[in-house]
Amino acid sequence: MLIKLVEHIDLNEAYAYLNSTDAGAVNLFVGTVRNQTKGKAVVQLDFEAYDAMAIKQMEHLANQAIRKWPLVNLAIIHAVGAKEPGTPVVVIGVASAHRDASFEACRFLIDELKKTVPIWKKEFYEDNSVWVNAHP
Amino acid sequence: MFYIQITVKVLLFGITREITGQSRLNVPAEAGITTVKGLKSWLGMQYPAMQTLTSLAVAVDSEYAQDDDLLNADHEIALIPPVSGG
């Protein structure tokens, strides 16, 4: 499996890594920067990670997915640093013999990543900035 | 039970880094911190803004820790404010 933090996400890399003659399905989820949150224009996002722990927690999720579904391979790639609207910031890719397993595992991985992997997003608007989810 | 007093070094990220103005914090031995729970209460007193966060977890050696877990000077300890990746 391929698990890493990068400055710039290359979608082709994830697909090239996952595509194989064993897999009848390759499911790719791409999370990108939206240009607004609750009606406020987002001009930039900053992603910060606790690298060592982020990798370890992503590995835990990958191992859970492998135990739960019959997968051929998977990739979890998250971007760090400053990102503009429209930029990909996370890619989850899952290859399996049949499509059900790859759809379900892909959904599981992105949902759990958002709950447990120590990566933080700061949104910059035209007049201020906030750490997303920090306050109720 | 007897605990040796230790200086706890804590890594800070995201909003906790901004609240403290530091990416590494040394909690002095005199604070008498021995557990995750103790560390959280000490931080809340030193930095009241920490108490306004949605949640605050502590990681020990890159794993989420429980309140009763003991802290050791050899551990890598970090504060994990609400995550927002993806």
C-alpha cells in the first residue's frame, strides 16, 4: 500500500500505483478545496500535519480496511501546506477484484481519516481566518 | 503510589500552537504532571483558551492516549486539537 503526505498531489501517481491485472475495480476519491464555506469566500487553505502520527494513523485505517474487505491494494495520500481553491488535497484509492469492496472501503477510509488522522486545516477568508472544527 | 517528577515536553499543532505561541512546550517538573488528565488540567489553567476548544486529545508516541495513561519523559507527547483533514 501507498501512504504518504505530499506537497502536491499527483492523481496519476495514485492510479498508476493501483492499476493492476488483479483488480477489476479501482475506486478513487479526490477531496478538493472548495471556494466557499457557509457563504464566505475561501481564498486559501493551509494544511498542517503531525507527520509521524498521521502516517501511523493512516496505516491503522489501511489495515482495518484490509481486514474488512477483500482488497488488492490501496493508497492514501494527503497534501500539506498552502492550497488554493480547486486543488486536490486528499486522494483515497482502493483496488479490488469487484467494485463493491472498493466503493465501501474507499468510503470507510475517507470518513475515518476525517475523524482520527492528525491533520489540521486553516481557512483564510478575505477578512480573517479560522482553524476548521476547533470551536463548537 | 510514588511518582518521579518529570519535565514533560509537548508538541503543539494547529490552534494549540497558536494559543501557546510555541510548537514545543516544556511543562516544568514542579507542575507534578504524571498523567494525561493532569497534563490537560494544567494546560487548561495556563491557557484558558484551550478550554474553549471542541475537544482536546493527547497523543503518546503517535497513539491516542486515555486520561489515566501515565506520562514518561521518554514519550513523544503531543496535543491533538479537533482534526480537520480531508
